[in-house]
Amino acid sequence: MPPAYTPADPRQHLVVVDPSSAYSPALPALPAPPPPHQSALVLSGGKEDLGALAMLEDSVKRLKSPKASPVAMMPKPQADAALALLADWFLESSAGVSLSAASHPKLRTFLRHVGLPDLQRADLAGSRLAARFAEARTDAAARVRDALFFQLAADGWREQVVTLSVNLPNGTSVFHRAVPVPAVAPSDYAEELMLDAVASVSSSGSSNDLLRCAGIVSDRFKSKALRDLENKHHWMVNLSCQIHGFTRLVRDFARELPLFRSAAAKSAKLAAYFNAKQTVRSLLHKYQIQELGHASLLRVAHVPFNGNGSDFRAAFEMLEDILNSAHPLHRAVQEDSYKLVCIDDSIAREMGEMVHNEAFWIEVDAVHSLVKLIMDMVKEMEADRPLVGQCLPLWEELRSKVRDWCEKFNIDEGIAMNVVEKRFRKNYHPAWSAAFILDPLYLVKDASARYLPPFKCLTPDQEKDVDRLITRMVSQEEAHLALMELMKWRSDGLDPLYAQAVQVRQPDPSTGKMKVANKQSSRLVWETCLSELKSLGKVAVRLIFLHATSRGFKCTPSMVRWLSSPGSLASGTSRAHRLVFVAANSKLERRDFSRDEDKDAELLAERADDVANEPGNVEPSSV
């Protein structure tokens, strides 16, 4: 039988008291770790116990020694100012930084180290957000109120959230609002939404006058909503986004050039085979590691294309993978083990012949090069935000690059240029020609040293477009006078000194490319030294400041989720709209049109070879 239960002696109970309130003899120290020559300390929990043991030792040390004096807190006015700046940074960076990061232990420790109290998440999303939103809205309204006219930009019609921004004559932009569009928007809905935004922005000025809207630029609805609004409001110039036009050109080439379909189909078959067959995949990975420093599957695109934009992006990425792995593919098919696979596998033989076929690689390189030259121009437009006067030069630059591409890869120039011209006609607006003629930036120096508008660069139809657009934008009484002033502008041009001042260029600090030093000088010349051309000047200043692209602030996936989440409480949706407004206007005020994830990718890619050779680096295969 088990022994009878005996109650514990109460005298054996331990009582823990505060060392500062009663005398306590020195606590015995824990045994020191054994010397190196003795056996290591064995703990029942294994190595995981070492952390707990360290915490125990730390507790003993704190009980033995007086508590260290806390860091002196920063004076309240300075602390309030510092926390306000930190809160502003959180709110303005909410596109890339979570508000929940305010409660990160390391941040709280840092704040305590510098003598600041914690920044509470509820405070960030509550009173601080409300105050910062009110400040941003007041500032935005004041900037719109100061401008005599504006352009509305609508971007994201093919996504879940449409962003509406306001472009001002001084070159700055103001965020208006973000509108969730959970379904494909019909044209009449888009027209209502854009007109409502124009009325809302106009009412923030000195008068509720739609005449203040010089036009709209949008990435969709050129043929219906934008045209209808222009017909109903003759002073508006409504443009289709050039970025959208160039992107659609890639689809046009994919549909109409047999070269595209051939290269994509062959590449998809090659990538799918090497991904699926374990033996050949291992060979490819072996040589990828040797050549590229890492091994990965090859991306496979859906072929044939179904018209979805993501299909074309996927095809471009697949071609990029194939080209990057060209040397590993060649080495893999030359292996004896691959040749053994070919004995019983006809597809392996076909893939081997394809890899050895130079014509295949020329096809892939040609398609990849064409897409890259177009998308490189798109990236430049996203960074530079060209104005409407630059549209004709941009398309001429594209034509020149496509001709060079045809010559390099021995492609029928007639077929390729036909694709370009069809897309040009779909995107063209008479304002392109008028702005090109009226913008002093494009004046050409003639033999007598006069700076004249470049009418020689226009076709006869484009010259007629200039006359028609100018007469449409002025009153009937002024139409004849405006055309007379246009004739004077055509014959006299601009004073050479002012023309040269407008066309001054300087290297861009980030890219080193030569860019116009002062884009506003074109408009300012019309408002000052060309003020005698009053009727034509009214058209010029409203026309040449218009942006040719609708891209501005782009909502991040998390912002899209906040704004379009079904069943969200009204208060939560309201806070989300305020947060997006603050972040967007902060980014636009800094004229930062890049995406943080793109900048991070560039940063991580910098000096990749040096980083790979640093001691202690982590191999991709070990993660």
C-alpha cells in the first residue's frame, strides 16, 4: 500500500518579499558553468533550455543589484513634436508601412531609449489620422483654388479601385479620391463618375464653374465616355493615356505578328517539358546553379493568348527565363544522360533539336527585344509624365526604334509598321498636333535664325486638326481672330532668346539623361511675352499643360482590400479613405511616382555579385 499522506510542514513554505522592504541575505549564486575540460552542462530540455537558463540568471542579477535608473524622458514639447513627426511618417508611408508596426517591440524599445513614450495604434488610426487628413484636405483645396484651371486624371478602370487626381498648371498634382469598382464599369457609369469629380473639384475653387476643367485623361473609355463629355463641353480636351496605348501595342503585335505566336508556343513547350521531367530538370538545375548561382523552374505562359493583359506579361517573363537559361539549356542537352533520355523520348529529341536550333533563339530574342523596347518607353513615361505636346515626338521615336528592330532581326517592316500605325490612329487626338505646334519647347530654328512652330512635321490632315481644335476651344466671336493669331505665330514664332530659354536642358540627377530644365516656361511665355496673342494664348495655356498619361498615385493591394472589402463598417471605410488620401497627397507632393516595391527590387539587385561573395551569406537553396 502507498504510504499515508503527510501534510507539509508550514515552516518549509517560502515567502518572497521585496528586497527593498526587508533585510535579505545575499542570494546564493548559481553554479558557474564547468571549465572547458569538464563535461558540458546537461539540461533535460536540451539546447532550448539555454535561453530559459539565461533568463533565470538575468533575474538573479537584477535581484542582487539595484535596478538601473531609467532613461530621462524628453521634455514634453519636444516629445510631442517628435511623436507627431513619427505619426506623420507612419500615415504618409501607409502604402508600404503597416500602422500595426507602431506596436513592434523593437520600435517601442527604441522610443524608450531616446526618451519618448509609446506611439499607440489606436491613436494613429484615430485622432492623429483625423488631424492629418484635415490638414491635407485643406492644403489640397487651397492649391486647387489658386489654379485658374485643371485637368482630371482617372486611372485604374481595369482594376478594383479607380484613382482620381487633379493636375494643375504649375506641374503639381493633387489626389482627389479613390473609388472602388468591384465590377467592370460601363461607359455611362464612368461618364457620371468623372463628371461628378469635375464638378466636385470645380466647387472647391472660387466658383462652381465646369469651365475650369481643361480636360480629362483616362486609361479607358476614349471612344465613348471621354468623347461624349468632350462633345457636351466644347472647351474640354479629353485624352487617352499614352501608357495604356503603348501597352496595348504589345498585344497588337502579339496578335498580328506570327513571330510572336511561334516564339511563345515553342518556349512554352520547352519550359513545360523541362519543368515536368525530373531527369532533365535536374540537369538544367545543375547548370543553372553553376551559371546563374541559383536553380528555378521556368515560367510557362498560356498559349494561345486569350486577350488578357496578364497573358502577355506572363509570355514576356517566360521568354526572359528562356533567354537567361540559354547557356544552362545548351549544356543540359549536351549531357550524356540527356542523350540517353532521347532514345525512348521523342519529345526530348524535339526539345534538344530546338535548343540547338539558332533560328529558335533568334525568334525568342526578337520578340523579347521588341517587347522590352516598348516597355522601356512605358517606364520612362511613368517617371517623366509627358505632356500632350510630347505625344507626336514619342510616337515618332517609337517608329524609329521599331524600324531599327526590323532591320536587326530581318523582319518585314511593312507588317510591323502597319501594326504601329493602326494603334497610333486609335490613340490619336487632334490636341496632340495643336499642342505640338503651340508649345515653344518644339520650335525649330530656321535658316534666318528664327524659332518657328514645326508645321513641316505635320501631315495636311494634322494641320487641319490644329485649326479645328483652336476654333472649337474659343467662342464663335473669337474663332476668326484666333486663326489670324495662329498665322502670325506661324510666320513670326518666338523671340530667339526666349525660345532658347524655354528649351534649356540639364542632366537628370537620377538617370543622367538630358531633360527640360523648366517645363512651366512654355506656359509662362504665353502668359507674358506672347500676351498680345490673346485668343490663341487662351487656348495655348489650357492645352500645353495637359498630361498625356493618367498614372499618378497607385493604391497598394492592402489599400485596395481596405477600400473594397465587402461588409466593412462605414467608420472603417471612412478611415481607409482618409489614410489613402493622406498617403497619396504626400507622395504626389514629393513628385514621387515610383513604386516602393520597384525601388526595393533595384536596391536588392545592386552589387549582387559582391553580396553573394560576402561571408555568412545564405544560399537560396538553404532557405
